[in-house]
Amino acid sequence: MVFKFESLTTREGCKNVRLRIAMSNIKKIDGGVTAPMGFSASGVHAGIKGKGTKPDIALIVSGKVAAIAGTFTTNKIQGAHVKLCKQRLAGRQARAIVVNSGCANACTGPEGLADAERMAGIVARQINADEKHIFVCSTGTIGMPLPMDRIETGIVMAAQSLSDAGGAVAARAIMTTDTVDKQVAVEFKVDNRIVRVGGMAKGAGMIEPNMATMLAFLTTDAAVEPKALQKCLSAAVQSSFNRVTVDGDQSCNDTVLLMANGAADNHPLDEKHTDWKLFANAVNDVAQELAIKIAKDGEGATKFVTVAVAGATTDTDASKASRAVANSLLVKTSWFGGDPNWGRVIDAVGYSGAEVKEELVDISYDELAAVKGGRANPAALIKDLEKILAKKSFTLNIDLHLGKGSDTVYTCDCSEEYVRINSEYMT
């Protein structure tokens, strides 16, 4: 799914999230998916990869039926769980999400879909829920069948291990090549009641906008009308996960799900509610922070880079330019080497398909202008540019000076470690 949403302001980069949290009475708190009331979670080791002791099955459960919203990969090759989740999303109700890592259950034919349905059935029996209210996700290597004997045992263990403090181990259980778990939670007030939104995500490689291999799960104890919840999530995804790219490869399993169980007992939220904007901002903030964590943890990444394009004729043109730069191996490897080679940047802008006039292009690293009017800025010393590229985080600002179109993408550099990780079979 691709939805239109206003892009982030140029030059704000990753500071955008923290700035809005500070200004909107949204408080960041500890915890992830179990920070909101009425949710429990767990993570267990089922041995899906056949070795090690890391958790590889996660379970998130709402104590009562919750409203659910979702967005999915636009890849025409889709994992079995994506097909199943799309079917069940029509009902807009959920009790649980079960996730396995280590096996994508993609390109596995009818057997793969049957296995996904079986996973849901096992969960339903364990928590005494309607099977139609169980959502399933998988991540890992494409083309391998699920080891259902291990998964069944793992799901039973996960159901027995559910805890309102289980969000952290659940976040670890969905990791594949991730080096760190990714969790965020915030709280604010709706109808004078404390409301929380929590989330967890995985993703480090095969990441490209629309969506990105990534999974993300958000929870809230707010009561929200289902149609409004979907609209809220779709907008948040467009301004967060759809703005992440690590390597330009789009997965066939990407999924974002948001459950709202109403445990905060507020008046149901929709766009007419006076606190709707606050709630939408909170969901957006959680999604953006998770997206940034994905970019920072890109496979082999040593630098987090925000690519911000302004002055394009349209937002679409700005998007073409930002993604061409963010996905260019020549640009990404220059970042890794600390080389402020702006020639590679302007070259990517030129072939991006966006309307460009060479003599108008400005390029800066953070606030230091490297290019003015399509030519090197003589006032920018190489040593000063190199200092910026030596940082773990910086922003590349590109102004085309042709219009009001803008776009922001979160990305990273590309190192030898990325090659090593992706040259190993079935990582």
C-alpha cells in the first residue's frame, strides 16, 4: 500500500521526532509493546534455525478483542503470512500476533499458507480465542518450509510465558541480522486518561521504502474506531517505514500491524475527537523512532544518514532524488570511507528522473555547503567536510531550487561487513 503523506521538513532529519515529542505533551517512557495496558508478550527459543539459544518465536496478546490496522509489502511476491493477514484484516479485530524468525515462509506454496493458518490455530487454542483474530508473521530465509514441529512446541511455550513485562524478549525474538532490538513507547492524555502507544520492530537488511525486510508491531490501550485506526497507521507508515532504505532491496514479508484494545477506557477516537491529532502524532512518533532505529542498525552500517531533498518541482520528484542518492552504492561507500565526494551525489540526482537544472543545485553536509549552484563551494574546506563525514550521524541536504517539493529518507553507509553478511547462505 502507498499512501500520500506530508514529508518531513528539510534539515530537521531525525531530530523531528524528539522535537515534536517535547512540544506536544507526548512523554517517552520505558517499554515496548507491553507498555500499554492490557497487553502481554513473550519470546522463546524453539530452535527454528537449528542452533543457538536465541529466542525465535514472539507472541503479543491483548486481554480482550482489539481493533487492528495493517500495511504490507507492495512486492508482487508475498509471503504466506502477508496473504493470511490481508484476509483477516478485513474483520478489523484481533487478539494476538505470533511471529517466528529464521524462516520467511515465502515461496512455499499452499503448504506455506496452511502452516501459517496452523500457527494461528495453535495460538487460538492456547489463549482461548477465535482463530480469525490471530495474526501471523514470519521473517528469515525465503523458500524454506516452516519446521512446524518446533514451531508448535515454541508457541505453546510462548503462551505459557506471557507477561506484561515480556515486550523486551519478544523484541529480541523477531530479530534476524539485527544487532540490537528495537523498542519505543510513549504516553499522553486522552479525555484526561493516560493513554500509551508502544512498538517493536526488526529490520537490518533487504530494506527499501514501500515498505521495507522489516516487521513492526504497535500497540495502544486507546479506544479507536477501526477505520480511523487504519488511516492513522497508513499515514504514519508513509512518513516513517516508507522512508527507510538500507540497500534498495524490497522484501516480500514486510508487515506493520497496530492493535488498539481500548483498555484506557477513553471515548473512542476518530478524526472528530479533540485529541485525535495528539493520538496520530504519538503513533507517528513511535513509527518514526522505530524506522530510525532500523536505519541505524543497517547491516554493516557505521553511519546513519538523513537525506533531505527540498526545492523539487513536486514531492514525487523529491522522492526520486532522495532515493537515488540513498540507494547509490557509490555514494554509500564514499560515506563509509569518509570521502565527501559530492560528485557522486549530484550524479545520482541527475539520473534519478527528477527535473533538475545543474546550475541551481545546492548540496550541503549538515550545515556546511559543499556545492552552490551546481559547482564546488570554494569556501568549503575538504578537512571540514571530512570531519562531518567522520561522525556517526549527519544530514545530507540537497536543494534543487525549482519548487516546493520535498522528501526525507533515512539510510546508512555500506561497508565490507554488509558484503560478508549477505554472502553467507541462510543467515
